[in-house]
Amino acid sequence: MSDVAAEAPEDLRSTGPAIMHWLWRDPSADPLLASCLATVRDDDCVVLQAEAALASVAAEQWLPGRRGRWLVLRPDLHSLGLQEEDVASDIECISMDELVSLSVRYATQQSWA
Amino acid sequence: MSDVAAEAPEDLRSTGPAIMHWLWRDPSADPLLASCLATVRDDDCVVLQAEAALASVAAEQWLPGRRGRWLVLRPDLHSLGLQEEDVASDIECISMDELVSLSVRYATQQSWA
Amino acid sequence: MTGLAAKPVGLAFCRGPHDGADARERLDLALALAAADWPLSLFFLGPGVQLLRRPAVTDELRDFPAALGTLVMFGVEQIFAEASALERYELAVDDLRISAKAISSAELRSAMDELSCLT
Amino acid sequence: MTGLAAKPVGLAFCRGPHDGADARERLDLALALAAADWPLSLFFLGPGVQLLRRPAVTDELRDFPAALGTLVMFGVEQIFAEASALERYELAVDDLRISAKAISSAELRSAMDELSCLT
Amino acid sequence: MVCHSPDQLLRARAAVSFARAALKAGHQLETIFFYQAAAAIGLATAQISSDDYDPRRAWQELATEHELRLLICVGSAQRRGVVEESLASGFAITGLGQWLAAMASADRVLRFP
Amino acid sequence: MVCHSPDQLLRARAAVSFARAALKAGHQLETIFFYQAAAAIGLATAQISSDDYDPRRAWQELATEHELRLLICVGSAQRRGVVEESLASGFAITGLGQWLAAMASADRVLRFP
């Protein structure tokens, strides 16, 4: 069985629908982070919710080799004492209204918590 | 400031009393595991309590370069579906009575949870 | 949009057996869905694979095997365990309490594609 | 055995600001000890260093700075933050909400040696 | 389906404000189902510090404005001491059957862990 | 000082059986202080499945046998809806002052997170 890190990206060229992944835990205490990273496809979307928003700061460290569209919510950033400037450049800062309108575009939502 | 992994063992040759460290969390979700490992001295003792008992099985993976005396409680092993044979050879399986008599020998107890 | 009932529901077990009541309460959810003949797939991910460990002795704290056995009795067959997690916790597929298929991340993703929701 | 009061008590903050009520309730403990003039050392370890982050805007969820400021007012001076954790969460010592000393693992261990208990 | 404990404030606010934003965007939302630790959100006897975000009040306000049903799973409630006498106004205790019925009529179900 | 939630069964059993073993070994143990999530262990209205380990009953039995005081911190209790009316027998609600007094007279304090 293949290891998470050894997974080749082309294995994920599935024909299924795109998924919106929701991450919820502080990246340093999240045993599911690697599992999530390994299942994300280029047309997927990943939302760093609540404590997971911390992963948007030292993103190279927490989220190496990420694919897909990555999002973080502004209210979460502010409650964690972070500013938009702290966030990695390829991660978008959005509002809750934007998240709602984005989420209906994905047939399946998956919570990693 | 030195990194946890780069810490030289000789830095820990303190003259203070030995400490009993208590680890409590599943090793895959424990952000404090590295912090604890880096402060353990040769004359210390580390108890893998509750979910932390899982670290006694794939110990090379979870607890690399460990120093000191390592313990795990038999009731925890059993409740996690593990047997004494599963435990790494340098980790001792003990009873709660043995833990009590050991713990009074250490002036300070530190919970990592 | 189509109704949820058109495709199977996926339930993901991501926490260990004694890490709070999470595993116990998600099993209740699985039992309710299975009893209502709802098509169901179960995923054991990360620390959740520990739920599948066959116990050496009966656990005095909480009895999981009964609930897992009932799910199999109800005809739930789509049971998957994350291969990398099995490895990390030193679990062999033959040692599991119920029969589960070890899947890679790519296979996990393909299985997710078949679901109406995964929760 | 000597009484606990002979040496300072160490309190370790190991969880983030919004990971349950842990941080809030440990601050209450620190305030009670400080108010009783109990010698006290505070340690911010792992995700706990996030409690020291100076907020960009006031947090509508819960107000930590007030309690931390009170501790400083009560004369608590022994405040330590794990250097490797500060680095991991990209925090600079100058950016912290209250003045804390960044310490290596070896220094953390030496500081622990001075305590009657660390909890 | 809301599953987080009432003291996980980031998660609690995420759930409430997602629901509010979805309603604002014209989505139909009928039932909020409280499962696991979230059952304690409906506990009237729990005192919340006046400075803190209050998930119980936030849900009550949203429910009143939009005629939402706030249903707590009976199993989760019993485990956490939430009984009819200690139930906050606006909340009701119900069985998993109600959740199944809501699932059957919904286009999607979102979990807030 | 017991801090874990009543549904963390491994931790709950560890605390009870450590206390039992310490008493058996002749150590003096007078006060068990319930703080944070452990306040809910003293909730009489919480129903525990008859098959599961029951921390509330385990503490009650130990307290009766050895005249222990089971003290719940008032702040933790209020947050979790533990009030005099819902308090399990054998438990009492108290302030942090009692904890300070116990600290002052004890040789050591152990925390079970």
C-alpha cells in the first residue's frame, strides 16, 4: 500500500466530482492533515476552518506540495491574532458569504476533524 | 534559538532533580511529543498514559532517540487492544501499584497534555 | 441538485476508541443509518483505524466489537481502512476485528467520489 | 519531603487560545495563585505559544490580553516561551503581547528543575 | 449537524455564521441537529462569561429570526446531562429518526465538527 | 487535580486507579479537585451506559471507602451547567481558595489531564 508522501499526483486524475475539504484542527495536532493533502485533486477546494487557519501562515511547513484551491476565513484569522499579510500568497482570504456561495458549487463536502 | 531535533544531549546534564514526565495523548495528535523528548534526561522517567500508550508499539517511529526510563501501564495496553509482546523491548510494562511506588521517587511530575 | 438518498452516505471514523465519546457516538449514527437500510460506506482514517484492532482481552472500559459486529450483520459491506494509517499503528489487515479493505489515498479519493456526502 | 510552598509552582500552557476552554481556565488558576502571592512561573509550550500572539484587531470571541496583563500587574515575571514553538508558529519575541523569554529545550529543563511542581 | 463542544468558540461561530450567510443567500435551512458534544450548547444551566461569544444565544437568535428547528439528539443529551428541566428555550430533544428524516429530504448535509 | 472530560475513559480510569493504589500503599490523600472538563463528572443528570466505565460512580465509591473530599471548582461547574440541583452525591462545589489551601498543606500535587 502506498505511503502518503510517495503518492504520485497523477493517481488522483479521477473522473468524479470535485470535493470541498474542510480542515478544522490546529495543524500541529492534526493527524489527518497528511491524509487530506493526499486526496486533494487540482479541481478541489480546501477550507482552513477555525484553528486550522494557523496552517495558512507557515504554509510551506504545514502544507507541503498542496494542490487545489486553498481558502481561509477572515474572522478566523482575526480571532487568532493574524492578519491577511501573514497568509501564504497562494491561499485566499474570504468572507463567510463567499464561502457559502462557493460551497454550493461542490457536490460533496468532507470534514477532516 | 536551537531546534528540538538539533539539541545536543549534553545540554541536559543538569544538576537538578530527576523528573517523571507523563504523556497523555495519542502520539499522532500530540504536538508536545517533541518538546517532551527534548527535555528528558537519562535519570528521568517517562510514563505513556492513556492514549499515549500507543506510542509504545511503533516506538522507533514515534519516540526516536529517547533517553531515560520509559513505562507503559498494562491496563491501558489492554484497553487499546494491545499485548505486552507488541511493546518495544526497552519500554517496561508495569501495574498501577508499581507506578505509585515509582512516582514518589521523583520530586517533580510534569504532565504533557 | 439531487436528493441525498440517491447515493451512499459515507461516515468517516477519525478518532481513537477512547478519545472522548466520538467513536461511540458515530457508531450510533452508523447503526441508525444501517437499520434504516440507508446505503452506507464506512471509512477508518488516521487514528480511527485503531477501532478495528482486535482486542487481546475484553476491554473493561467500553465494548466496541458488539456495535461493529451489528453493522456487519446489518449488511454494511463497504468498509475501508486507510493503508498508511494501518501501517503507522502497526495493524495488519488480517488482524482486524471486522473485514475491511486497506486503501491508498488514491483509492480513498475514488471511493469518496461515489458518495452523496462524507461526514 | 518538603512542602510545595517552598519553591515556585510552574504552570504550563500547552493549548491554543480557542481549543476549548483550557487556556481560559488555566489563566484563572494562574490569577488565583498570583493573587495569593504564590511564587509562580509560566511556560508557553507547543500550540500554547499562540496565546502570546499580539492580536491585529480585538477578538470578538474571547478577551485574553486582559487576563495576561493582570498577571504581569500581579508581579509574575518568570514567563517563558518555547523557542522552537515560536518558530513553528512564526512568532517573534518582540511581537508578543507580554514580555516572555524564549528558551531552548535545555533551558526549559533547567527552569523545570527550580520548581516544586509543574502542572 | 453541529458536533463541537460549546467552548470551541471558533467552531461555534463558524457554524452559526455559515448558517446565517446561507439563509441570507436564499438557501433553505430548516433543521440544525446538535449531536455529540454540541448537545451541551442547549444546556440552560451553563453560565457563559458575558465577554465571551455565546453559541447558545447565537443559535436562539438565528432560530427566532428564521424559524429554524434546533434539535438535540437524545442520546447525546442524556450522556451530557441535558434533560427537559435544563433545556434552553428554543431547543428540543429528539431521536436520530428525525435526523434521518431531515437527511432524506435535504439536498445536502454539512457537519460542523 | 482531575481535569479530563468524563468521556475520556482511559484518563478517568488512570486517575481513579492511581488514587486507589496510592491509598493502598499508605499515602495520605484528602482532596480530589475537579477542574475544567472534569467538573461534568459530578453531574447527576448525565446518564452513563451500563456497559461503560463510570468515573462518577468510581469516585463516589473511593470517596466513601476512604473519606475523600470530591471538590468541583465553582467556575468550571458554572461553565458546564453543574449546579447544586444537578450535583451528584458525594461531590461538593467549592472555590479555587480551597485548592490553594490544599496546595499549601500537600507535599505534592498531581494533575490528571
